[in-house]
Amino acid sequence: MYPTGRKGCEKLMTLLNSLKVLDFSTLLPGPFATLMLADLGADVLKVERPATGDSWGVDQYLNRSKKSITLDLKQPESIESVKKLVQEYDIVVEQFRPGVMERLGLGYEALKRINPKVIYCSITGYGQTGPYKDRAGHDINYLSIAGLSGYSGTKKEGPAKNGTQIADIAGGSLHAVIGILSAVVYRDKTGFGQALDISMTDCSFAMNAISAPLHLQGGIELEPEELMLNGGSFYDFYKTKDGRYFSIGSLEPRFKRALCDAIGIPELYEMSMASDKASGAAFKQALQKAFLAKDFQQWQKIFADFDACAEPVLTFAEAAAHPQLKQRGMIVEVPDDQGNFQKQIACPIKSSVFTPDYKHTGRKPGQNNAEILRTLHEK
């Protein structure tokens, strides 16, 4: 149903083949957003500064299927090139600090006069307005300001350090794609484009979705290890005999019963169902003692026969080789300029009518200059 592999799809219908995206973004939030659009069939042109580019190894993934030109936006001729491109590239993604594109003459109002249908998406840490709009920041800062880090982690060790950039990707990239595609629907109905202001802090704040009502409606302070999902219950990670970890999310009664059966202590089920704090702490302690009695592989074999919401904490290498992710085609081989293939993470969106066409790995900065800029000068 979902064909994968080196060639992706051949002559299959694309989902976004009518969209042309001019991408001024760097680092992770914007490039990951436009990667998703490119995977879904959009024509993405990445605009980079001369003699620069993002870290090359990451670039080959984040910039796959995109074309690349280099322009010095401090030069008038480069500004004119962008204005000509905007006549046909109907989506602009930029990630500069507020006001930078306006000072260059490339803000939304200026480009809207050239192309009234343009969709102009700005991704920043704190947004285009507010006292922090010009303040520098990174993922760790946005999660902190948004309150997410305040009740993550442990009381002893403090806020949790994440292995991936939650604010950048879930906050910036994914919300930008949602906003852009919503704007495309609006434009299809009205004929008008719009400006989108994506703040990674705003979007991270919105991700307090489950816990926020406890405070906003109930007045409960959100603290580490006090809520059901942040360490305040047995929903947690448990160390095995050999120092690896298992994740336990057996919240529902039938999964609790399966968990107790799997660890060989079915009598713990009654304790797991008690609502008092002492019973909850005792159950969690009993679980940790049980997991320390066997090693990681032994627990993997045991839980293979139990549907208990209990899974091993895998390394990335183990995850890439996991049969579930392999069957879903989450690693693909993408061609480079030398006729070789590079392993990359696949587009995670599965469709009954479309399979992503991974055209090529990320281009070197400016690789498409001759092709695109020559065409502009001929107009």
C-alpha cells in the first residue's frame, strides 16, 4: 500500500505539486518544515548566503529534493532577483529576526504588492510582536519560557534535557506547515495570500495541552513528579539488571493486569488500582525491584508475549533496525549527485494516493544558480 525504496514513486500523483516555495530559512525549524513540503511534492528553492550553508551532513537530509541558489541579500541585484522569483514562487518561508526582511525590502507588504497571492511564513523564537521579539534564543530557552521544562524532569536532577529539538520541530516546523497549508486552502477559496507569524514559544506553550487545564481551571501548580505522566505515578522508565531501561505506560486496568502478569507478580494488580499515594509509591518501588532482577534482553522476550504498553528504550541504531519501523519504510535511500545512495529518514506521512519522490540529497549551496538566475535575467 505504501511503496518505498530508492526510487520512491515513479510518475505517481503528488500532493503539493502546484506549490512553489522560496525558502530563506536556516538551521532546523524552517528547513524541516520545507523538507516536509518537498517530500509531499512542493517545488522548494532554498536561498542561501554565498560561501555558507548549514552543517553539510544535516543539509543532505534537511535539503533533499530542494534546489539551491546563493544570493547576497545586501546587494541590490540580489533583492531584484528575489522580487522576480516571488512573481512565481507563491510561498515564502523566512526565519530572520523580526524586521530584517522589511529592512531588506523583502517584507510581506513589499512582496504582496508584487504577488497578492503570496503566503509569507515567518518562523521566530518569540514571534513578530511582544517584549521578547528581538531576543535571541534556542530550543532550550523556548521550552523554558513556555513552562514545559518547569514540570519536566525530576525534583532531584531538575528539568529534563531532551534528545531532540521539541520547540524547533514540534513548535516551529510542524506548526509552520499547518499554517502554510491552511493558508493555501484559504487562498484557493478567496484568491488572497496572507502573512503567518509562527512563534516557537507560542507553539510550545500550546503543547501544555493536557496539563494546562489542571492549572488554568483547577489552580493546581504543575511540578515535576507530581502528575500522572511526569513521574508522579508508575508511568515511568525502569532500569534493568544490565543498566538499560524499559518504558512502562500501563495506565488502563487491563494493561496494569498484563504488566503484573508479565513481571510474575499478579498479586500487585490490586495495589496498582489503589488511589492513595502510598500504594502508588509502593507499586512503583515493586516494579523497579522486579525490573532489576532481569536484563534488557530477557525483558524484551517476556514482553513480546504481553500487550501491556511496555516497550524497551532503544538506541537510535536499534530503532532504525526495529521491525515495525522497517516495515513502515522509515529508512529510505536517496540518490546523490555521484549516483550513490544515502540512507535517510523517510517522510512519515503515508497516503493511499501518494508516495514521496526523494529526488536527491541536499544540493551544495548555489548548485542551481546558473539554471535559475539565467532564467530570471532572460525575463
